[in-house]
Amino acid sequence: MIGDGAVWIWRLADDRFKDARQRLDFYHAIQHLAAVGRALFGEDQTKLKSWLKPLVRQLKNQSAVKVVDQLEDILTQLPKGESAQAVEKELNYFREHQQRMDYRAGQRRGEPIGSGAIESTCRQAQCRFKRPGQYWTPAGDEALLCLETFWRNGRWHLLFPHNRQSDPSKN
């Protein structure tokens, strides 16, 4: 199960999918690393990118433990203030989700490390069913979603076997 850092997602996962592997969306994790970088370097994009790049690589290919250790080192060297508070907040985020950030193991198993593909699919379905002026009953919405899913997955012929000869791209 892939999710962002929202507490309710992980509570739902624990309740409904006890045996599922949980993974923090990689791109959400990167956003939190970037927040640390902005706290350290402000708007200096050059410094931010050069600091961020090796940490992103390390998080993806090695270990979240090493990234957390580096963030802890940074925090100990910062004077009290807004930057230290921002870094501490993000460090707590990484500590909380550390067991959900084994991206290397997920990649080895052929699992996605991010939720982009599913978010894109949801966005496409939302655009189809939530156009201005369209209103659906739950039954109608489910029926259209079923048809749309068969169409997108190339299984239209299962619903309409008599129409196998047609080329769906010409509709």
C-alpha cells in the first residue's frame, strides 16, 4: 500500500490491510527532504539542488536510516530558531515513516515506489465523470465506471463479443 504521510491512511491500512507492505510515496518523501533544504538554504536553488541530489539518491537506492542519521546531524548543528524547528518537524516525519521507506526492496520486487500511476488514473476518471453540468446517481456512476474500465483495459470485446471486428480507436 502506497500513501503520503496522512495519519488516516496508515490507520486505514493497519485496520483493513494488516498484511500489506506499507510504503511512503517516494515523491512525498522528496518533498519533505526539499522542505529541509529550503529551511537550510532559503531560496538558493543551486545550493538546495546540490544538497538534495545525493540524499534523494541515497533514499531511493540505499537506506532511509542513513538519511535520518544525516538529518539528525544537521539538526544538532543548527542554532535554535525557525530553521531548526522546520528541520525537526521534517526529521520527525522521516522517523515516523522510516519503516515505510525501503524503496530499494520495493524496486527489487518490481513494486512501484510512488503513487503517480494510480493518481493519474484517478484524475482521468474524475475528468470523465465530473465534467461541468454532469450529475450521476451512484448506480449510474458505477455503471459508467465499469464501462470505462473495460474500454481502457482493452476488454470491450468481453461485453460486446459480436463486435470484435470494430477498431475502438475509430470511435
